[in-house]
Amino acid sequence: MKQQQGFTLIELVIVIVILGILAAVAVPKFVDLGRDAGNAAAQGIAGAVGSGSSINYATSRIPGKVAGTDFVAIAGGTTCTAAINGLIDPDVDAAKFTVSGGPIPVTSRGQSTNTCKIASTESGAATYDVIIIPTAD
């Protein structure tokens, strides 16, 4: 009788299926993409708020535009949270982000030295700076 060497096709398929099942169960425990996704979302929100602040300021300089209707009035002393909540789209889930930073300093209109910060609520998330431009003196 001939001596058998190697594995049969069915044995190889069973091993591959078992490895696939183990990989599907084990990989998510080692690869946490939630923090990366949260950081990317926070970075996107920070960029959008910064751009929105610039557009908001530009709109405030157009004669005939009304604060509260055409643009968000942001004066010196406004908190970062109030300014960002005024600029951010209402569809954005604000519970997924934290806002920090002191009040916006009283400066000449259109100038800002403040740095508000936005971060994801994911643990270990990065923080992104946002410049808010005051619309009023």
C-alpha cells in the first residue's frame, strides 16, 4: 500500500475556515478604529467651525445683514462653547465632542488671538485648535 503524504483538500479548507473565524473574533479586539474615527470627525468639525467662523465674520461685514438672522453675533467675552454651538450645524451630534478654551478675548472686530479646542469624546482622543473670529467690537 502506498504511504500517504501531505494534507487532503478538505483538511486545508477546514483549517482556513477555522483561521477565518478566529481572525473575525480576535482582530476587532486588537484593532480599535473607534478612536481614529473620532479623531477624524473632531478634526473635520474643527476645520468646519474655523471656516464657518470666517464666513460668519465676512457676512457680518455686509451692510444690511442682521445679527441673529443672517449671522451669529460673537462678541469679546463669548465662551468657546457658546460660539461653537452657534456656528455648528444642528445636525451634528454635539455629545460626541468636547469644547474647551477660555472666553474669546475682547479685540478689534475681525481679529482673534483665542484658541478654542475641540476633541472627540473617545478615550485618548487628540485635541484640535479652532480660531473663532469676533463679529462685534
